Amino acid sequence: MTGGLLLVAMAAAEVQRFAVVVGNNEGAQGDDALIFAEQDARKIHGVLTELGGVSLMNTRTLLGKGRGDLIREMAAMQGPIASAKQNGNEAVLYFYYSGHADEDGLHLGTTEVAWSELSAMLDRSGADVRVAFVDACQSGAMTRRKGGARAPGFVLDLEERLDARGSVVVTSSASDEASQESDEIGGSYFTHFLASALSGSADADRDGRVTLAETYRYVYHETVFRTSSSRVGTQHPTEASNLSANGELVLTEMGRSGTGTLQLPGENAGTFAVFDVERRMFVSEVEVAGADRQVALRPGRYLVQRRLPAHLSVAEVQLAARGVVRVEASQFRRGEYESDVAKGSIDATIRTAKRPKLSLRLNVAGRAFSDPVVQTAYFPTTGAMGVEGRFDWREGQYVTGDFLVGSGGGSLSIEGLDYPVAVGLDSTTFGVGAGWRSPEFIVQAGGGVHLEAFWLRRRFPDAGVPDQELFSVAPGLAGWVGVHPGQWQIDLQLRVHYLPYVVDGRDLGMGFSELMLGLGYRL
Amino acid sequence: MILLLALAAGCGTVSNDPFNDDADFLAALPTEDQQTLRFGEDTTAEAARGIGERAELVELSIAVATTVNGFVFGVLDLLEGVRGLPPASRTEDGRRWGPAELDCNVDGSLLMSREAAVYDWSVVGHQAGEETDATVLYGTHFGGASVKAGDGVFVWDHSRWSAWCGADEGGIVSVAYDNREGVDLLVSLEDFFRSGEAPADRDYAYRHTDAEGDFEYRTEADLDDSGTPANVEVRDRWVPGVGGRSDAQVSGGRFGDEVWVWSQCWGATGALVYEVDNLGLVEEAGAGSECVYAEAAGLERI
């Protein structure tokens, strides 16, 4: 009798699930920018919210953000978790990261978060169970430090009492290994198989629920298998756990409201990749061998592909919420690799990722002519303001476009005149430049060539002399050094221009220089 | 590429020519430092009588030079005021400064015109109630290797100016100058008088290069301390930093038709090294071999 009351009381409590999903294509100095890290984060965000019981309200997704944002969001998650626990509920926190890392920690763009810091943040979250998936090079350093062991294999359903405490960390590679992205699958191997696992591919016992153990087994096997022939080397996911549990943790459940089920009949054996046409990404990979397999997906249009040596075999399906679509062998049509929609979409994603990044900056400049006589007798030093746009390629090249407008005054000192001649100076310049910059780091520098078309006007308010104008194009050099904390950029730039123009028999070839301070933001 | 080069060459109207022209016009005006008689400025000998003391004729010439400089500077002061101001109007070959209020309530203007390297200029003005401008100072400047290094002449109507100022003075002062090599001035006063004086003509010729100086003039002075001024003609010649010679011819006054010729040679500091006269009014002193110029000389330019 007493035991029965306890079960009722326990059933009244809920398990609330929270998630912090982080993706960052940018890394620290020397890291090649990734293409799919942020897309992978979006993929996992989708799986967790659609199949994993994590509400959108309890999810924080950080794409391309830095250390400060992560610390803020992790701290912000503590409130809802504490609130859930005060109401008698239990909390599970999922943490997913896709991006660069090294043996010391995560590289969130140019900022870093040490493995120990990340562990501390997870511990401080207050969640009863913390599950971290870290898809990054040398991410095994995190599990190695934790020194945990595999958890026992019991099953705890999504809505059941956890009866578990502790944390689990699954990493994409060992502490001395690289984690790899693949243009073929449009993402990292680890996340590709993690998403496949969570959507049902890992459901080995066909009970419609994917547990942590099933997930790890599936991801480990598939990742090792797929990367064993790669040029970079085999990638071995790791797992560490200090979970004290009386059962296994269910991560996702098929047939949840808002999702549909794709059935692949056992008689049509092979490996099938499922491509989400709307989100332009592979969302699952399913091995069919003798028995039917099910994959839970959000409603939408999907391509189910089977890759054959000479061609593709493709079935297109439309999946509705709570709908079940069985993809029979007869639905598959021959498709050519050249017209593969999935490949085209991935290529488009790659092209987009490889596009140069645009940053905009507001510049405040001082412009001075190099020849002292020109400066004192023709064009006194003036100030100017303007904007500059810079496209940065991943490989370090950049091009710029800018304009400056200036207006100022001063006085000219003319030989033979005892009085200064008051002069006003207006200017408008348009410039283009190209150059190379140092690798992404908090302090950056760059240099290159710059071509400036400029218009100058001299006004003589007291002298009764008509306004004078000068238009020319001046080639030159530009160099800059800046501090780039995250998206923001503060640059000090010096430009020197040659000016092949003659005024009153004086060659202005020494040209002019512009020293400017810029505040920029990378879009 | 051709277009780019063309653009790079630039186009526009930027030029300081209007202001350089202003400077040229101003350079055509005589300046005080160009019109100064620098006689005896470097002499340091004590003023007393005798060998080794400052020569009396040097003292006389310094006094005369100071007076002439006073005339000239007084005239040129009128021009100095415009140098710190931009012209009020410009044409391609003309400038106008003013009108501005001058001394003695005169509204004056400086007008300048140019034809080739010849600059004509005049200071005109009027007082309240006068309908037309009158010219009080005018001149012509001929540019040389530069505008400034040229020659010219300017004339001051002292009668006109004195009338505006209500002063009992008058006459004409004209200055012919040549700045092409050193300083060469010919200053003439015609019917010139100050308050209480009788109108008189005076001429002064001054020439100064790095190698030689020459100053000649006529004046009235009591050189023999007789209490009666006589007519004096003086010719000073000198080599800068070495010494010089002054020759005076005195007539009239107590000399009547007789001419007293008095010569003094002096060293770099103006100190007397030799003197002699024809009438024995002074005792011959020093050695004639000390003279920079061995022979006496009379007036040649005036």
C-alpha cells in the first residue's frame, strides 16, 4: 500500500528537459573556418525539440556567438531549471556544441571556454542530469579529464522519474583526433550520425525509443566506420559518465505529437539517406537489413536516397504530423548524381559558407598632404567621416569599398603675403581596396592596395576668389591594425596615396595620407 | 588604362595664382627696408674732435641720412598698412585696397594696375565733403629678375597731405630707386618746407652695394662753428668694413665766394684717420696714406 502511494506521487512529478545548443563556424587563430558547424547545431536543435521532449521555451541556441554569450545563456538557464525543481520536477540539461576546440577547450570564434569551465557551468546548472554532446576536434580531452565510465543499461522513459543524478559527456573524437566535416553528407560525421540516431536509426530494439546507450553505440559505430577511410584518419567518439542511475536515459521517442514516421520496409535492404528538402540537410541515415525501420521526422518533404555505384535511387515523400509513410521499393526512381537535389543543396550551402563575410565600419579620419608646402599653401589638414565595407574571404583576402566626406577650414600661408588666407576645404572620396589580413584573432592586421577617387573644393570666404575644385584618382597603399572582440572591430588604418597632379608647377606626387579610426561590426 | 591614367592626372581649377598675384602687386610697392639710407649705422667711434674720434663729416652725414630716412619712412608708412590686408577687389591686372580711413580723416584707397612687368600705383583719398579723390602718393615700379628686384619712382604730394591735415607745410618729395643690385636712391625735395621754414629744394643721392657706398648731398651747416651757416656739399665714399672718405665744399655764409674744401678720411668705426683743408681752418692730422680713397671727389649725381 505504501509503495503504491509512492508510485502515484512520483508519477505526478515531471521530467523537464532543457537544451543549450551552440554552433560556431569560426575558430581561433590558425583554425580553418568550418562550413557546417552552425547548420549541425540547427539540426540537433530540431531533433531535440521535435523528438527529445525539449520545449522551444527551454532551448537556447547560440550560432556564431562567443564566450560571453555562452556564459550568459548558461547562467540564464539556471533560473528555469531551479523553478522546475522547486515545483517538484526533475531536470535534464542537454548541451550540444559544434565548432572548433583543442585540448584546452572550446574555440568560440576568437574567444575560448576551457573544458573545466564548461564542466563547471554544466554542474552549476542545477539539472539533475547533464548530457553533453561535443562535436569538435580533440573533444575527447573533456571526457579524458572527467575520467568516467559507461553507465548501466536501464531504460527511463521521457516522462518517467529519472531516479538518476550526474552527467554524461559524449564527444566526437578522442583527445588526439580531429573531427571531420564532409561535403558529401553536408555536415560533420558525428552530428550526422547523432541526428540519425536520435531520429530513430539507433533504435536497435525497435521499441520506438532511442536511449543514450543506443545513441552512443550507433554514433560510435557509424562514425568510426565512415571515417576509417578518410584522409584525416579514423575518428573515435568517446563517452564518459558519472551518472548514478537505475535505468537508461531515453533521449528521443518516435511518434511524438508534431512528428511523422517514415517506414522503410525490411525487404528493401540497403543504406538510405533522408534529406530534408526544406531545410536542405540530411537528417538521417538508416541501415535496413531484413526488418522494417522507422525514422521520426517533423512534417515536411523528404528525399529518401539510396546511393548505387552508377546512379541514385530516390523516393520523394511528403510527411504529415502523426502521419506514417511507408516507402515501398516501387516508389524509388532512378536519379542521376549530376542532378542530385541534395548534393546541389549542400553545394549551395558550401558556396554560401565560403562567401566572403561583410563587415561595416564607421571611420573618422584626418587627411594631410605630405608636402609641407602643399599643406601650408594649398590644402591644410582636415577631418572627414565615412563608412567602409569590407568583404573578408576565409583564406585571408579582403576587398574594401569606402567613402569619406569631410569639411573643414584653415588658413593658407602664401609666400609674399603678410596675412593668412582663410580657406574652407570640402572633400568627398570614394575608394576601393584589396589586400591580405592576418588570421582571425582578437588582434588583427592587414595591408594592401587602395585606389581613391576624390573631389576637393577650396572656398575662400574672405578673399573674393571663386571656389576651386580638384578631381583625381590616387593609387596608394593601406595598412591597418585592429582589435576584433567577436563581431565588433576597432581598427586604426593608415592610407598613403600617390597623386600625380601638378598645381602651379608644383608636383603633388608625394600625395596625401589618411589616418582613420574605425568602429566596425561584422554581419 | 588610358582612362585611369587620365583620371589620375586629375583635373580642376586649383591654383594659388590669385594670391601669388596679390603677392606680386605687393612686391611692386616700395618698402622701408629697401629705401633706407644706411650710412654710418656701423660706426662706433666716440663723437669728439681729433684723430681716433668720430669724423665730424661722418656725423653730419649720419644726421642728414636720418632726416632723409624720416621723410621717406613717413611716406611709406601709408603703404605699410595695406600689407596685412587682402585686396578689396581684383581684376586680372589690377588690385584695389580700401577705401579705409587714414590719418587726418582721409578715406583712402590704394589702386594698382599692371602691364607686363610695369606696375603703376597711387594712393588716392578724400575727406568728407570732397566729391572726388585726390592723389597724394603715386609711383611706377619696373620689375626686374623678380618683381621686387626692380626699379621705380614714387612721388609724395606733401602739400596735398598737409592741406588735409591742416598743417603749414608743403612741397613735393620724389624718390627714384633701383633695387636690382644693392640700394640706389635719388631723393629730391622740391619747394619743401616744414612749419616756419622757407621752401627749398634738396637732393640726396645714395648708393650702397656689398663692395662700396656713396652718398652725396647739399645742405646748410655751420661747420666752422662761426655761428653763420654756409652752403655745404658733401660726398661720402666708403668700403664697408674698411673705412671711407668725406669731402666737403663749403661756400656762402662767411666764406662769401671763397670755397673751403675740407676732407676727412675715417676707418671702419668712423674714427678719423686723416684730415686736411685748403684754408688751414683745421690742422692737418694723421697720415694721408691711411685714406681708403686717396683723391678728393665732388658731387656727381645731383
